[in-house]
Amino acid sequence: MSLDREKERLDWHSGFDGGLNLSFMKYKKYIYIEREHPLSKEPLMIDFLVIKKNDDIVINNSVGLDFLKYNIIEYKNPNDELNIDVLYKVIAYACLYKSFGDSVDAIKDSEITISIFRTRKPKKLLKQLVLRGKTVEQKRPGVYNIIGIIDIPLNIIVMGELKDKELLAFNIMTHNADEEMVKLFLKETRKFKESGARHYADAVLQISAGANKELYRKLRGEQDMCEALKEIMADDLREAEAKGEEKGIEKGIDLRDKEKITEMLNMGRSPKEIADFCKYPMEQVMQVYNDLKK
């Protein structure tokens, strides 16, 4: 048998398994050795990966200024915890991503950044890191650089502290959103011309409005703000109408997109809020509401 064929046939991991267990045999009462331990019940997956197509481009905002070529992003919603184990999990994601290049060192560690986004400042975690000898440096409002864990640049982004106008979407996706921030976001979104930008703004507003019902109820009473809200949702409503016409559905709640109303109900909006906001007949909104209750 050739040496190459023998290399292919040999199960080196099984051999090492035996050697490892044999070497610690006298301690078998005190230790547990598990082969091929799964790291997660679900497949490991990066929340977001931002790749800069041109290394020379500078993203001139508080978050993007630190971006290199490959930028790993983890997002923790207001209900998620950000603790020391979560931090190391995200670092592990970055290390795995670096190791999965098409060839050896195809993805260089000098081209990677890690950013963990959270609404509020994780004070307990930052204090714990300092006590362990790590350096926490606030580079810009809302941007905390963690030094001493890994050579890859590591930032914790506190969304509620960001000041850049073009990052307003991050500010308002939280409970108890600042009214002036929401108004400013709505004013900025009225300048959007592309349907894609309006679609993304709508996604932000759906979350923000669902988490701040009283605030948005108040804003709907202000003419300028109400018009801005309607403008952002206009593309969705027109698209819903087109779908309804294609299916030959009678005019009414189905015409304006039954799925949209279902989504808003699932976010916790009351039938009255939906009817007032979208100008739907109350009885038709209630029909969708009752269907969901069945």
C-alpha cells in the first residue's frame, strides 16, 4: 500500500481518541471526555456580515469608521442579554469565519472587525472586563472598543448613545424611544426617493412603533408626522393593492394587504390603532382580528 493511500485510510482522530482516554485513564472517575462535542443546538451563524468591496472607501459614521474588509456584526435586541459568554461566542464566530477562507490565510485577521450592537450600555459586562485587566475605551459616542482579548478590533455599539444623523434608525429601535429622535428620523425619511430605502425605513418604523405605541399614537395626531408615516408606508399599501387586484379580490381589507394587518396585530397593535393609522374600515380589521383568534 502506498504511503498516500495509507494516510487516507488511517483514522487519526480515533487513534487520538484512544490515546487521550488512555493517557487520562487513572483520572476517569474525575473527568469526562466527549468526542465531537456540538457547539450549538442550532447551526452556527453570523447575524450580519458587512464586506467592503473597496478597501479605500471610508464609511464616515461612528460605526463604519472602524470597518475593514470583513466586518462581523452581532445584534442583541432589547430583550437579549449581553454577557461574557455571548462576547466570547461572537469572537469565536469571527475566528471561525477567518478559518473558512478558500485557501490558507485567504481571509486575514488584519482585515476583520467585530461589532456587537445593543440598545443599552452593558455596564456589568464592561466592568467585568476592566476587572479582568482588559481595556474599555470609548472612541466615539456609543462606540466602546475592547482591547486585550483578541487582536481583531472589537467594538460594542450602544445604539441609544449614537449621535450621527444617518444612524437614527438604530436610536429609535428601542422601548422608550426619544420623541425628538423619532421625529427627526421621520423627517429624514421623507427625503428618500428610492423604494428600497422606504422599505427599510418601514421595517424600522414597524419595530419602533410596536415598542412605543403611546408615542406613535401621539405623533399620528400631529399632521406633519402623520403624513410622514403615511408616506413611508405608501409603497407597501400600493404593492398590497396590486397583489389584491391580481388575485381578483374584492376591494377592502384584502386589497390593502391582509398580511400587513396580520403582521401589525402580531406586533401588539390594537384593531383600533390599525384602523385609525391605515384608514381601514373597523369591521374589516375586526374580521382579520377574529380570524387570528380562531
